[in-house]
Amino acid sequence: MRRTLPRLIALALAAALLGSCGSSKEPAKKPDGGSKASEFAGAVANPPKPAPQLRLRDSTGKVLDVAGLRGKPVLVTFLYVHCPDVCPLMAGNFHTALKQLGPQAADVSLVAVSTDPKGDRPKAVNKFLKEHRVNGEMRYLIGSKKELARVWKDWGIISKPDPSAPGKVGHSALTYGISASGKITTLYPSNFKPAQIVHDVPLLAKR
């Protein structure tokens, strides 16, 4: 039986406002609602919970099972390649963060899941990865609407075509930080700073 996101973690999604590309200028709220200072730069999932199952093919046709990445920190985000604003910005910030991590970047797995099964075809995805300099850094998972809808449900993600703008998708623009032990530990909004990722990755590697 598939595991679904615990309610406490799912509550943090309230901070990921839906726009034409899941745009949000508000930081994610900490699920524990507390004011206690955290050693993490991202919002903290308190307590950390096991990440839901995630197994799909990437844009090169290779199957990726996130459970098989246990032992290293993993960042899981949700994008679509025809996004006009937020998704390209997020991809660029991930690239910057990995560059700033230096040798430590080799120990991080960056995974994107499509929120647009119709538009995110392999050719378009590979073009997006190259244009935003995350080719070789990001595994971009795609699939049928049925396959992706199951993942969105498990991870608490909302994805809806924008009826006022053909080709655009309103979706939750949230990134999950998963520790080396396979638990969702931190959460980042669409406007995260590369420095937050750089700061948190070494901590996620120890959890």
C-alpha cells in the first residue's frame, strides 16, 4: 500500500499559492507552527516523516525510484517546462545552489516531477534542462496523467490547467528536502534562495 503525505507536512502546502505556474512570494510555514529557532534554513517538518513512494521514468527513459536514493540527501520538486516564470527561476536557483555546493553536489539527488503530462514530453524536457543549465544535475520525471496524478496525490500536490491561459498550469510550487534516512525533513517555497539549499544539504546528509 502506498504511503501518503502525513497531515502535518501537507499543511505546509497552504503556503504554496497557486498561480499560472504555482507562484508564491510567501515563505512556507513551518508545520509545527512553533517559533523555536531551527538549525535548518528551510521550513522544518516536525517530526520528519518517510517520503511517499515515487517511481517514474525520466526524460531519457530511465526508471527512477526515489526509495533507491536512500543514503544521500534528495530534493524533490514539481515543475513544468512551458512555465513562463517561476519554474525557470527555480531551475536556475537549483543550478546555482549545486555550483555553490562544489564537491558536495555529487552527493545530492535533484528530482523534478512533471505537473503537465501533456506538455512535458521528452524532447521538450531535455531542451528545458539544457536551457536552464540543469542537464546532468536534475532528473526530470514524466508520465501519463494517471501516473502523475497518483504521485501528486501522494505528495499533496495540486496541478490544474489554467482555463484562462491555454498551455499554462497552476500547481503547488514546493520543494521537499529528504534526509539520507529517507524522511521529509525540510520544505522550500518557490522563491527559495540558493543559500538555503547550500546550508541545508550537509544537514540532510547527516539525518
